[in-house]
Amino acid sequence: MTDTAQVAGVPAAPSPGAGVLAAFEAATGFMPVDEGLALYAAAVEAAQRTGLPLLEVGSYCGRSTILLADAARQAGTLALTVDHHRGSEEQQPGWEYHDASLVDPEVGLMDTLPRFRRTLHAAGLEPYVIALVGRSPQVAAVWGAPLGLVFVDGGHTDEHATADYEGWVPHLAPGGVLVVHDVFPDPADGGQAPYRIYLRALAEGFTEVSVHGSLRVLRRD
Ligand code: SAH
Ligand code: MG
């Protein structure tokens, strides 16, 4: 937990129970703890207010999914998470974020689905998750139900980030929350594609709810 003092009269942001937090911290992935807690708070708020499912693009090994699943569980809804499980560009062999333990030796390609499933099972959160295995734009194109939250944490090229935004934002219910990860206004800190969809969201009527590191929480009424 952070050492932020609680302001009198202001309810503390919801935080996950010890077991969920431990499972999140132990999981393989790319979500820092402080940003994860901000994602969790946004997910609890969106799930409880809208009662609608929460959707993630970029399941990877289930690290952030744990938080969305626990938020969904509390609100009596579900977390949906989309990934082809073959890894992003920067996770392929020879690239900076490659993890050789995630290659399926029989197929010779990345396969993060087995670890994803073990992680959600061990956290006791499997009943609150629907894993959609496929390419995000293709799943979005056949999706038909309103969503309370869309969390964009998939491919970091402009092609992928733009397709995630254009594919999923139309499914967001009025009052729904859009969360974008890896937003770096300064190119020295990281790629610009998530930053560009964040700017586009602001230009298209979303307002900023909170900022935590590279995590941006937006809402459109
Ligand atoms: N949220 C995760 C990290 C996600 S990493 C965590 O908390 O650790 C990004 C993931 O996006 C990778 O698993 C990759 O396979 C997936 N991805 C990239 N482009 C995609 C696309 N077009 N469709 C589906 N998944 C995609
Ligand atoms: Mg990320």
C-alpha cells in the first residue's frame, strides 16, 4: 500500500484484499503495483456504478486481469479479457521484453494462455473471467454487449492501439470508463501510440478522472 494519508471525510479508494493483492504481485506481467491499485479503484467504481462487464485488451499472463476480476466479482459482474496470447512485437524472441519460458516448444511460438489460466485459477478468480482468445479488432467487430469499462493494454504500435480504441470504445456504455496504460507524453519515456489514443479520447469527449504513472483513467457521459 502507499503511505498516502487519508483525508478526513473522504472515503479511502477501494483496494484489493490481501490474497488478491498477493496474487497480483506474484503474477508475471507488466503492471506496476501503484498503477494496478489505480486500475483496481477505477474498475470497482465503474463496475458498481454501471453493473456492466469490464473489458481488458492485453491479458498476457493475467496480472492486471486479477484486479479486474476481483472488481467484477464484488459488483456481481464479469471481467472479459482479449488476447491472441502470441505476444506483442516487443515480446518476441530477440526483443527487449521476451520471456523464453513463455514459448510453446511444440509450436515454437509464444503462448501465454497456460500461465494466464494457472494464475487466475490460483487466485480463485476463474469464475469471474471470460478469456477471449483472438485478435482484438476481430473480437470487437463481433462483440454486441455494452461495457462498463474498457482497459487498453494490448499492442503498442499505432496500428494496434488505434484498432483497440476504434474497436472497443463504441461498446462503452454512457458513463463508461476508458483506461489506457503506457501513456508517455515524453517520447524519451516510451512509445507514443497509447499517448495518441489518450489524446484522441480527450478530443472525442472523454474527461480525465485520474492519472497514476503511465495509467490514465477517463470517463465519457
Ligand atoms: N495487461 C498485462 C500486459 C499486457 S502485454 C499485464 O498486466 O501484465 C500486451 C498483450 O497484448 C500481449 O499479451 C499480446 O499478446 C497482446 N496483444 C497485442 N496485440 C494484440 C492484438 N491485436 N489482439 C490481441 N492481443 C494483442
Ligand atoms: Mg501495459
